[in-house]
Amino acid sequence: MTEHDTRPARPGAGLGRPRRLGSAPDPDLLDPMEQVSRDMLEEHQLHRLKQTLRHAYDHQDFYRRKCEAAGVAPEDLRELGDLARFPFTTKQDLRAAYPFGAFAVPMDRVVRVHASSGTTGHSTVVGYTRGDIDIWSDLVARCIRASGGRPGDKVHVAYGYGLFTGGLGAHYGAERLGCVTIPVSGGQTTRQVRLIRDLRPQTIMVTPSYLLTIADEFRAQGVDPRSTSLRTAILGAEPWTEDMREEIEETFDLHAVDIYGLSEVMGPGVANECVETKDGLHVFEDHFLPEIVEPVDGTPLPDGRSGELVFTSLTKEALPIVRYRTRDLSRLLPGTARPAFRRMAKVTGRSDDMVVLRGVNLFPGQVEEQVLRIGALAPHFQLVLRRPRRLDELTVRVEHRPEATADARAAAGGLLTAALREHIGVGADVEVVAPGTLERSVGKIRRIVDERTG
Ligand code: DLL
């Protein structure tokens, strides 16, 4: 690093904890909108929100019909709080409009489509005008910079390229920031490792679960992952916990920073953590208005309360989206490193990934926390659901670390069962299996294996 280099230092480098965090970027590096006052931001939001509602109402049939049924029209919005009177948009609305029915511009203005990674039924197709791609690129550039990346850095993109928004979204943002963009996509893990060793990127953009797969491959090749050139990992597209952050930072000696987004709202770059605080993700509120609602009945909840995230786009042209129900669970907090933008707490899970076991609600992230607190266990686990006799049963299948002693391995299962009971209140069987037994992720990981029948 040179004297003028504003990139954050590596976190550990033998310093031990507490981790030395990077410093805030030079204000000259920030977008003007990242530095405005909250009042000025809200003025912008109101102006843009009025435009978005008008655009959606005039050009999105399904949304106009919903507004008519609810008895509201764009002119009813006078202040930001009036948004709560407008109907939600749901995944079902977008599915019913498949493939292009939700587009609000003529097809000759659409320059790109992506599709959501829907696990059930039709996926949803989303579209972008040239202007949308431009703003998306700016926002992902903002994310990389907030994570510690700087123009001239090499960025290894291991999110999948294709209909998934991860690869191309990251790619355009890295180019926009002026980085040397390495478009690797997901998979071919041996090659990922070779490219990291040979091209020496400073930044990697990848799902946290796939980064663990890459770490295994480094070790398999006899290379310590801490010895690589990587100093920043921009991780998202799936939930991951603070314990996982610690695991990954320790494994690679880098800063692990959270990036959030979803295709229906844009793709990656709706919110991102700032490396100097790593305290939740600043929502880019000049382009997206976040709300938290009660997941069952949709009642708006105040900042600080946990519930389902809802987003309204403020500048999108091809697919404006009003009050989109994400099913992601989080809460809104005041801004820190970017004071005007509120933060969203790390997503704890999706309401569709919630397992209800004898009345107790459980998310894979809660199991992840407990697994990672037991030294002998590796961060590779699955939740297997079965229904042997009318009642659901959960088995946590988890790998032990290769270096764990026989005694530690023997004790680990019991420790995890006890921790799950004590901290989450569920009774689960634990099967400790050998390293490399469980399926590895090359993108978004599947944590829940549902073997229930009937
Ligand atoms: O996953 C966009 C993305 C790509 C985000 C790369 C970040 C990095 P979809 O395939 O539409 O888009 O899936 C969106 O993924 O509703 C969340 O459930 C989950 N998700 C995305 N980012 C995070 C995150 C992309 N940082 C769905 N933490 C969202 C937790 C996340 N969950």
C-alpha cells in the first residue's frame, strides 16, 4: 500500500482481535448523494416517489388495477408516509405477468433481461433500460467502494453469469468503478483457485458458501488461503451470519462485507455494508425506499422492529416496483458510515426458509451460529427434515473439521444438540460426518433438505 492508498488494511495480519478496520474513504471518492443530509435526501425521495407511482400507474396494468381496487391514485401521495396507503406488489403479481407483462416501457427501450432464481413455479423475468443498467452499474460501483475496493484493483467475479443478476451486476459495477474485472462466473473451483493465485485479485465477489468451497480447494492444493492476494470479499445472494463473517475473515485474512439485492428490485447493489463499520447494510435510499412490515398482515412497523423488508424503486424505468414484498426478514436502523442512508440489519432469513418444528420457528442461520461456535465443526451443514411418524423431525448433518481430534469429534454432536435446545429451543438429531461428505455450493447454497412425505 502506498501512502495515498485509501484502501482498508487487511483485517488481521497477525494482529489478533479486535480486528483492525479500514478507515472511511476520502469524501472525494463518494457520490454527492452519499453525503447529503437526511432532509435533502427525503426531498429527493418524495420527488422520485411521485414520479415512480405515476409511471407504474400509467404503464403497469396490474399495478393500476390494484390501486383502483384500493381506491388510491398517484396524486394521493403528498408525503412519504402516504406510501403506506398504496397496495403491495407480490411475487405472485410478477408471476402472473410472466414474461413481460410488468414492463412499463415499450420493448424497444429494454436492453437486458434477467430472471429471478425462483425455486418454485415460473421464475420472474425482469427488464432494464439503458438508463437502468447505468444506475445499477453506479450502485454496484458504490458497493465495491464501500467495501474497500478502489479503481485499479483487480476484482474476481465468481457470482454466476447468465440470467442470475449476480455475475453481470457485479461485472458492470466493477468496470464502472475502474477496476480490472475478471469475469470468472461460478463453478470450476480448481480453475477459480488457479486464477486467484495467478492474477492476484484484491477483491472477490461471490456467495459466502461458494467462498468456503474455494477455501477447501486452496487447502486441497496445499495453499494457505491466508496467503492469497485477496483483501476484500463482497458476499451476498444468501443469508450469512456474523459467525460466518468471522470464519471467512479468519480463513482468508480479509474483510468480508455484505451486499444485498434481489432481481425484482434490481439485483445486487440495493444495499451494502461499509467496511469501516461492518454494522449492517446501508440501503441506497436515493434509489430505493425501504419499509418493514409485519410478515403476516403487512402492517407497517417502525424503524428498529424486525419484520419483512419491502422496497419501492425510485428511479427504475423498465420495471418500476412499488412496495415489493421481499419475504426477507430484517430491521431498519439509523445510518452510521453514510449518515443519511438507513441501514438494514443482516438478513436473518427468508420467511419461506423458516422451518416450523413443533411450534418453534427456526432459520438455517440460527443453526449456522451454533455450528460455528463449536471448534470441532466445519461450516458445512444441512438441515434434513423428515416425518417418520406424523411429527416432523430435524436432523442436522454437519461435517467435522479435518484437524478435529477423535475425542473432539465424538463430543461435537452432543454439544450441538445441547446448543440447539438451549439457544433455539428445538430438539434435533445431529449427525457428524467426515469432511467433504456434504454437497458443496457453487452459488446459492441449499441448506434445507426436505424428505417429508405426505
Ligand atoms: O441474489 C441478487 C444478488 C446477487 C445479491 C449477488 C447479492 C449478491 P435473486 O436471485 O433474485 O437476486 O435472489 C434474491 O437472495 O430476496 C434474499 O433472500 C437473498 N439475498 C440476496 N442478498 C442477500 C444477503 C440476488 N446479502 C434473494 N443476505 C433475496 C441475505 C440475501 N440474503
